[in-house]
Amino acid sequence: MYLSREEEAVYQGERGETLRRMMEILVALGDIYGAERLVPVKSVQIAGVSYKNIGEAGLEWISDLQGKVAVPSILNPAGMDLCRWQEMGVSEDFAIKQQQTIEAYRRLGITIDCTCTPYQIYQGLAGPGDHLAWSESSAVSYANSVIGARTNREGGPSALAAALVGKTALYGYHLDENRLPTHLVEVEADLRGSDYGALGFLVGRIVKDGVPFFRLPGQRPSLDELKALGAAMAASGSVALYYVQDVTPKPPTGGQPEETLHLDRKEIDEVYARYQAEGADAVALGCPHCSAEELERIAGLLQGQKVQKELWVCTARKIAQANSALVAAIEESGAHVFCDTCMVVSPATERFSRMLTSSGKALSYLPGLAGVKAGLGSLEDCIDAALGRR
Amino acid sequence: MEIKCHRVASGCARGPALVTLDAISFLGNVDAATGTVVDPAHELFGQCIAGKVLIFPGGKGSTVGSYVIYQLKKKGLAPAAMINIRSEPIVAVGAIISGIPLVDRVGEEILQTENGTVVEVDAAGERIRIFRED
């Protein structure tokens, strides 16, 4: 891989051992994936935040690093609400380790926003055509597909390397040739809210790491619905980029998808039927993190009523702070609005036996990552279940 | 004997070879507390990788494996060096953050090396030396 004179100096260790190793990571990945050179990134989102995932080994590594990030960098969700972890049922031992992890990241100049939806809180992190080094799979999908930026799905160390160096290796989704649609997906159905999660859950399993191009005649998915679609496909498959005709930015010209899929209402309904609400002892919303609009809908549905089951609403701290009246309205019902974390990455989820969610992503991950059975319902069904109406 | 290779993680180290035809998932296959391969399905089951020149086709599994390599290194239980046919990101990143020499792009004959043969990995010089007993 070609390195500029300045990059070569970093690679040879002239700017210290941490930067040397970080550059070595970028070069090693560039060599593995056949990158010609490095490219500057506008922002970085770093995975490897929940202590549940990185453990003592990861914490030690992050704590040993020296230096400051070169570009704006924020974090993936942590294993707990950084303020209200006791209320979540997180143990003190875990909380101490999680706080140490956060402090280790803060020391490197990283902004302590723990969210899978960086684009919901900072407009300036990603724009059309920008190169990024983001980690969280749904954020990667949203950045590539809805914003039209360019990022691979970075692991924890490679994202940190990009943050400290300010660059990433130019391969994968940074290049037009890898952004061409591989599957045409025609869907004849009226879709709403969690239907997009169900659709993504189905399509991700089929196309795996492909690039689906959707035709959704008569449908106009909202940004939240696109968020749900991408998140589900990134979890049930490893889709990092998709297109929706006349809705998202367009693919580069050239090539035709090799395969075509046809889906209709029946197949969407089968997902709900297979993953039922029956027997759920908790309900969790906000995977990916709720937007202000979603908080508003939840507050509206809960208005004046009390929940009978544990109900978690997960969002980014900045969104909760900017919408404190909505948060208060939701919590008035007995529900919890948790920040910085979610049902997928927190160990607190493990005490439940079946969780109902409106998210196709949580549906994929809860059984494997938390050992909790999962049911899928619309937002209204989820709220009804929490209120004990079903 | 000297073999050309490609540098992934810098450094130079030597040790007795420990060879497997199986890919390694450091998360799950290897116990970070003892440096021993604990997966009964793995060819190296029961073997300790500490101080060895670990020769294997490449890594697989969870990206947390990179941190497991780091933890092994901090406990003095890591391999002295590693050789892959083709490195993938988990082992590459693990070796780099841990300061363990790692090279790849060598012919598959390297997997015929006998266990215990002394092997030196010189990543900066992009060469492997195999010291065969005569």
C-alpha cells in the first residue's frame, strides 16, 4: 500500500509507539483488503464500549493507549445507562468496569456520547460522499445508505486507529465498485413502522453481505423506518449498504443486480407470527436509539396510563436531554427511559426470559447475545403489552 | 532454511514451532488465563501456545479475539510470534496491538513444519528462518 512521506514516518514510529501501532493496524487491514492508500475520515464512531463485550482484555488495551484523537469521535452504546445503572439492575462490579472503560476513552479525547445513532445528534459528523470510520452496524448502514457517506464496518481497534491517525484504508464501501446493488428486492405491501424491521430481518438472511436495491411501490419510508430497515438487515445478515428507489441516494452507474426477490404482506406477517409477544416479561423499544419523533409517539400511546410490565425505552442522552418533557411523560407511566445503552448490549437484559420489541435488529440479537427469547410487535402492540392489555 | 514472507505486525522473535491446519478463534478456542487451547474440536486441544511460534492458516470468529491475544501477551502467555498463510483482521489486529511479530503470505508447506522445530520470525526483514536438526 502506498504511504505518503508523513504516513511512512508514523509507520516507522517517529511519532510515538501508540501512533506507530495504530498506523500498523491501518496498513495491515489495507494490505489484507487490497487498499491502494489511506484516505482522511471526517468522523469516527468506536465500537468496543460495552464492558460485557470487550471484557478485562479490551479495557486493559484501551487504558494503555496514549494520545488524542485527530477527528471528531464518539462511542457505541455502553453496557448500562451511565447515570441510572442501578435502576437497570446492573451490578456494581460491572458498573465500575464500565465507568473505567468510558474514562479510558475520554482520556483519548473521544466525546462521551454512547449511541448507535450518531446521525440523530450531530449533523456535522457525516454528509454525502464523506469518508468515515464508523463501527456500529446500523449506523454504518444508515451512513452509507441514507446519508450517502462511505464507511466500512470497523472493529473496535481499527476504529480507534482511524480516530487517532485521522485516516482509514481505502477499500470496501469507500469505493464505487463495491457499492453496486447485488439484489433487486420488490415488495408489494403497505409497510409501516416495525414492518420495516420485519422486512429487513427477512432480507438480511437472504442477501447476507449483499447490497439490496428495494422497490417499494407506493411507499415512502420515513427516516426512522429506514433506520429500522437497515438495522435489521445488518443484524440478520451483514448488509452495510442498501438503496430504496426514489428515496435514498442512488447507486453508482454500472452493473445490474444478479438476483431478484419478491416479497409480499404474507411473508412480513409470518415474521410476527413466528416471533410472538406471548409470555413476554419485558418490553424494550429504541433499537436503534429512539429519535425525538419516536419518543413523542411512545409518550402519546402511554398517556395517562400505567405499565404492568417492565418497559425500556432506549435513546441517546442528548436526545433525552433535548426532549425532557417527553421523557418525563413516558416515565410518568412507570416506564424507564435509559440512555447510553440498549437491550442488546446491556447485561441487565439477561434477567428476562422473553422480551417483546419493535426492532428487527433486537429480534436477531437478543437470543444469542443475551440468552433472551424475543418477540416482534408493532409499536402499538408493544405498548399494549406493557400496559397489560394483551 | 529461509523463507520470504509479508510483514503484518513488526518485531523479531524465535521459538519452537506449534503447527495446526485448523484456523483459530482466540475467543473460545484459547483460554486467556492459561494460554491453553481448550476447544476439544481443535487440533491443538490441550496444547499451550505460550512462547511458541504459532503456525496456522489464519484466524476466525469474534473480533473480541484481538483483545484475547492482548490479554495473553500481558500475562506472558502469548505466542512468541505467529505465521499465517493469509492473515485476517482479528489476528492481525491482535498481534499489532500486542506487539507480537506476525507474518503471512507464505506457501502452505509451512504447515508441514514439525512441532518443536526452532523457527525465527523477522517481520521487519520479511523472512522466516527454520532451524532444522541435522
